[in-house]
Amino acid sequence: MRGFGAEPAPPGAGGLVRLYHVSKAYQAGSWALRDVSLELSKGDLAFVTGPSGAGKSTLMRLVFAAERPSEGQILVLGSNLGRLGVSGIARLRRRIGVVFQDFKLLHGRTVEDNVGVALEVMGVPGRERNARVFAMLKRVGLSHRRHQHPLSLSGGEQQRLALARALVNDPEVLLADEPTGNLDPDLTLEIMDLIASAATRGTAVFVATHDHALVEHYGRRRLRLEGGRLIEDLRVGGR
Amino acid sequence: MSARAHVARAAGRALSGLAASPVTTGVATFTLALCLLLGGAFALLLVNMERVLAHFGQEVRVSAYLSDALTPEAHEQLAAAARQLPGVESVALVSKQAALERFRASPFGRASLLDGLDDNPLPASLEIVLAPAQRSRAGVDALVQRLGKRVGIDELGYGHEWVEGYARAVAGVRGIALALGAVLALATLLIVSNTIRLSVYARRDEIEILALVGAGRAFVATPFLLEGLLQGAAGGALALAALALGFHAATASYASGLALLLGSAQPVFFDVTQALGLVALGAALGGLGSAFAVLRART
């Protein structure tokens, strides 16, 4: 692991996520992301930082194929996203965990159903699904709330629920957009410990955040975006 | 997961979805029921109009007056031969005696006219009813041509004007039914698909989230398809119940008016197959509407 000031990590072979000269414009001439190239390997824990509007969320959305790039190529888990159809994207997403800034929970379903849906779409049989859901809810401290609905949970619990859904299928890539946005310091560390442990188990993790203290504390790699451009890609020290 | 387990889970999700949004479910089901009630009422009208037309069609007939020189056995033979002719639905042999009794009983008959006569002057006759496809002027002409060649038939009676009027009525009623039916079907499809699209739109977040966690098309669409089928079938059953109530109320209240309008043809309700067809149509409309709406929502 390198400290602050190490050289940028160059794109190479073996990455789980690779971006080659990727640009994204939502309107002609207005670039949300401009000529970004990077690679994320197994076990990487990369923090994407930058001011609001820098392109952090766009970068995340491009990696899980919610958007298509205006220019460039994106390879995720060996698949070129530009060549994937609807079914291919669905299959790829089953190998990616995403924690959304607004959680995106199914409010009409129970806590355990919200987590179980990620396994259900993969075709995991009922008994195994229930066992894995229970184990994951226990890890995030929500097993006692499994029969309740998301709206009866606090903000922090909803965030943990979103993380449980993202992690329950042992994803190869985890994307977390401001996963500790509105949490108190204790809960922030709790959530981040879970995310960091996923990276330790080999998951390639992207975390978009404004929180520099988190980067200092956990950061192994820092990607800084400004005006849609990647202006810094550093391997840094951390826990 | 096996296909059966997949369908069972989808059915469970469909029922949860229906229960989770009772107002949307109720509005969609009621709208479907209303559309099917209109369509069903129109279909019921058509079924009864076809019966009335078929009843009047029985009047498109040719009367063949038989020679008095023939024996009753020869009359029977002529009747049997007429039954074998193409385009003939039925043949009734009216004997001389039966013709006399019918004349006396007729409101136009004057029994006194026949009192001075020793013999019955009325001839025996064959009353030939044409098959439905032959109930036109051409059909009558073809039959008359064939009968005219038979020995023992003195005279043929038929009314061209009645035949032509009947054919025009049938064509007119069917044309109007086709046009109205097409307009009604189109309106029903539009209303149903828009109503279901609204109920799917109300759950677009769920569709989006399922897609984001990697759900395939079938996984997302199947519960909505099942919901649509259930809502459609429920709407069809409601429409059927309302139609049955309305039909029985109308036939009880307007019995004399209907008798005047329909003659001896009794108004009928749908038979079991037709009733089930209305429910199945509702299910199909609901299912198709849901499938299209959810696929549009995903794209």
C-alpha cells in the first residue's frame, strides 16, 4: 500500500472495472464526465471525491449501466457495457452491489424482502435465500427488524438495509454513493467497516463521498473529480 | 429456481402488489368492469338481435301447392324429395284438411265463405324453409327453378319483397354491429391500457429498483401480468353480474314491450360458454394491458 503522493494507478490488465477515455454529456457541449480513464482491481477500496456536480454520481451510474457513455468504453467484470443488451445488463447487475444515495428501498415490502430480492433475481432457492438474508441482516444489526417495513426504520437503519441488499449476493463490485451521507459518526464508522470488510474479501469498491475524514481513515485509493475530469488518482495510506 | 417456483413467487408478489395498492387496484378493476359491461351489453344485444333475425328468417319460405290428383302417399314422396334439395332447411307438408283448418282459424278466414261448397277447395302444400345462407332473392329463385320442374306441383308461392327486405335488414344490422363493435373494442382497449398504465406508473419506483438489482424482463413483468389477469377477470365477473342483474330487471319490467318487439322470440342471456368468454376477455385485456404498460415503463 502506498502513501499520499504516490503516482497515479495506470490502467492495465486484470481490473474488474475499466474505463477508457469515458465522457458523458447529458446535453450537447455540457460534459458531466470528460475523458476519464481508470481501473479498479479486486480488493480495491477507492474513494471518489470532488465537489457537487463533479461527476461522482455519473461515474457510478455509468459503471452499473444506468447510463451509457457519450464517448469511450467501459468494461465491467469482463463485459463491454456498450455491447450489452437489456438481458446482459440485468445479468451483470446481479454481480454488482449498489448503495444508492436515496437508498431506493421497496417501501411496500418488509426488510427481509428488500434484502432477499437481490438473491431472488439470481434464482437462489427459498431456504438458502432466507438463511443468507438472515445472516446479512444480523451483520448489519437489523435481524430484529426483519418483518418491519423500511419506512418504520430510522435513516441510519435504512442506510444499513440498503447496504445489506448490496452485499447479500457477495458482489464482485460494490458501488456506494454517499453511503454515510446523513449518519452520525458512530453509524458512519459502522457502515464503513462493513464496506471495508467487503473490499478485504476481494470486492472492488467505489465509494463516492464528500467526507475527507473517511478518506483519511479508510482510504486506500483516492480518485478526485472536478468539472467532470479525473484530476487525481492516488494510492494512499489508511486503515 | 424452477419455473413452477418462479410462477409461485410471481403470484405471491402479484397478490402483495394488489393488496399494497387497494385504491389503484379498485380503480383499474372498476374501469375494466365498466368497459366490459358496455361491451357485454352490446354483445348481449347482438346475440338477441341474431335470434330475432333468425326467427324472422324462418318466414323466408316457398310454398309449393300440390295437385289434387296426387295421392297422400305421392304428397309424402314430394315432401321427402324437397327435403333433399340443396339450400333447404326444412319442409312441412300441409294436407288439404290441415289447410282448411288453418284457414278457418285464421283471423282473415271467413268460415262462411266455404259453407256452400261440398269439397274442400284448398290444395295440400309443402312449406319449404330455406337454410340461413340461402335466405336471399337468388336463393329463393334457385329453389323455385328446381321445384318448378317437379311433376305434381301446380303452383309456387313466395314473396320477393319480403325476401329482399329481410336480406337488407340482416346486412344492415350486421354492418352497424360491426362498426359499433369496432369502435367499442378500440375505445375499451385504449381505456384499459391507459388505466393499467397509470397503475403501473404508480409503481414505477418498484420497477426501477428491481431493474437496478438485476431483475430480468420476465421477473419484473410476470407479477404485473398476473395482477392484470386477476384484475381483468374480476372486472369481467363484475360486468357479468351487473349484466345478469340488468337483464333480469329489464325482461321483468318490459316483458310486454319486448314481446311486441321480438315477437315469439324470447330474449336470452349469455350461455355458460359466452359468460366465461366475457370473464376470459377481461382477463386477457387486463393481462395484455399490464404487459405492454410494464414493458413501456421499463424502457
